[in-house]
Amino acid sequence: MISAEENKHLMEVGPGTLMGELMRRYWMPLAAQSELDDNPTKTVRLMGEDLVLYKDKSGTYGLIDLHCPHRRADMSYGIIEECGLRCNYHGWLFDETGTCTEQPFEGVAYPEANFKEKTPIKAYKIEPKAGILWAYMGPLPAPLVPDYDFLNEQGYKQIIYTDVPCNWFQCQENSIDPVHVEWLHSRWSKVLDPSSGVPGLEPKAHAKVGFSEFDWGLQYHRVFEGDTEDNEQWTIGRVCLWPNALFTGFFEWRVPVDDENTLSFAWFNNRVPGDEPFEQERIPFWRSPLVDEKTGRWINTHIMNQDFIAWVGQNALADRTQEHLGGSDGGIIMMRRRMLEEAQIVADGGEPKAVIRDPEKNKNLYLPRQNRNGRGGAFAQEPDGRAPRNRHLSGQPQEILDEMDKIWKERGAKPVKS
Ligand code: FES
Ligand SMILES: [Fe+2]
């Protein structure tokens, strides 16, 4: 059983904490690139630190302290310059490295003091990739943003944020939990809506589960009753991507905002019909609602919304000393142990699992995926030929559906004959 101390370690994300230092060794997806095109500054909170993300006029991204080192004004109201972000209170200017490059009054009145050299602002690295702005808050030199194979595939991509009011680690434990899929999704969906449930998730009982580790994470494997071990559910299973995502043919990152809040950052890619090349000009983003406005209860109609209900139901900070783990929880036990081991490696000055520094090795990293040539490979569509609707998250904006439907139609998607 887990001790109260271990439980606390697993959930702390602030600077100087055991897990906070481990998580600072990895790039975190923080925002959609398109969001900064719409508005060049964004207030963010990441691993307990309040920051402002910005894009300057030269196109450089920065992630700096929310508060100016002069007299603590809010930098998210700052003025975007050619190189950097200028505080709107007295005009101090900072670049993406955190260097203070101008102090208008000090520079004119007391140039010899060179005070700006003494007043850098806290700054972290940002890198764009696959329409995502990735943040790195660890020691330099920074490793490489992982080049997962799925990020490079053809298709219509979209990014969906949800603000989940609980600790990130209980969200990630869900990524190595096979049996919840049968109950929380398949069976509960049928209870909620007997006429439909979630298509493709007909209730099937688990007969066997297994867990394994590979270079980029952990995997769970399952055999449903009536199936054999030749099935991809067993040979491939699902990927619990190190350190904080689920990969099933799209990505769901659980980004630690602070100890009691998580940003669910989903990255979807739907292969578009037709063989001609496809370029997506802009990867759109949207925020999925958590609460049903009519009832004031959590939304339960979509797969990830059902997951959110389970996670927040464990309280903002899950008390693992009160659990009773069973045979289906082997992956949970494995992940907790591996996380604490890797956190200790960092505490001892070492390099943890899945940090990539060699550009030659960081090419199209293979992620195991079931049905590689089916749902994750061939394009998907609704039976009437429209683009696939998002069954994972509620509230997909109509303009995104319209854009997808237009693309599907132009590229020849046809109703399926029954
Ligand atoms: S508080 Fe930012 S320049 Fe004075
Ligand atoms: Fe789930």
C-alpha cells in the first residue's frame, strides 16, 4: 500500500518538489499555436508557476514570469514589441531569454548604472511543433521535443483544452487502467443512453489484462471474453505515454497546472479522404465545457468527459492510502513505482526516462497503435459521408464541423451504402 508521504510526492508539481523536478525535464504542450495568432499574449499557470506566454512581432515565442521584476505589474497586459514584451507600467522590455533589454527612464537618467543587467525576468523555453506550443521549464540545455510518428501524419488536426479541477497524476493513472473502459465508457454509456451508447464501445467483459514498458512509456494489454491473444487489444494494447499522456490514435496530455488543477490537452488528427496532398493552413483550438449548464452536474455524454467525472470524483488530491487495489491495478502500481524511481534519478543528478537529445534518434518515433491502417490510418467519416463528429469531448464548435464537412465533401467522401 502507498504511504501518505509517497502519495504527497506523487502529486506535488511545484519547483523543488520530487515529482515537480521530474516533470520539469519534459516538454509540456501548453497552447495551440493558432491561439497566439489570434491574441499574442496569454496568461498561463504551469506546474504552480504563473507565467505569460507571448509571440512578439518578429514571430519569436516567449514564456516569462507573469510579474515584472520592477514593481510586479502584470506582464500579460504588456506591449508586444519587435523583440520581446514590454511592461505597460514603466516600459521595461524583456526578450524570450528573460534579458531586460531596455529600461527607458534608467537608461536616459542613469546610463552608467546599467541597472537592466541586474533585473532579468524568469524565462522558459517555447518551441512550436505540430500546431502546439511546447514549454520546457527544466535546466538547460533543453532536450528535444519528441518527434512522435503520429504528429507527422496527414490529416485534419485540432486541439481541445479542458480545465480539470484535480491533480494531474490521477488523470494519468487512468492511462494505464484497461478495465475502466469497459465500465466507465461502454457499460455506463449504455445505462445513460440505452439506444446508442458510444459507437464502437459495445460492452465486452475483460478476461485478462497485462502491462509492459517500452522506450516512450508503458502499455496495457487486454483480452476480452471470447477473444484470443492474437487480437491487437493484447498484442499492442494502449500506450500510456511517458510522462503524462494517453495515446490511442490521438493524444491526451494531462498537463499539471498546479497541485489541484490539470489542463487536459487533446490533439486529434482525422485522416482526410483522397490521395492528393493535404495541407491544413491553421490547426484550430477550442475549449470543451465541463459542466452541463442545465443541471449544474458534470457533462457525461462524451468519452473524455466520462473520464473527467472519474478523476474529479477522486477529489482534487486523491487519498491513495484509502484505496484497495485489485488485480486490474497492476499498471497503476507499476506507474507509481516507475515515476518515483525516475524522480529519484533526477534528485540524484541523473537523466530520467524518455529524454531525447540526439537529433538523429528523434525522427518519427514509433508509437504502437491498434488498427494502424483503420481508424488511425484510413480516413474516418459518418455513415452519411460527413466528417467524423468528436465523440470524446463535448462542445465541438459548429465552424470546425463545417470546415471539416467541406473538406470531406470536396475530397469525395460518400455515404456508406447499407
Ligand atoms: S512594473 Fe514593470 S516596468 Fe515598472
Ligand atoms: Fe477513459
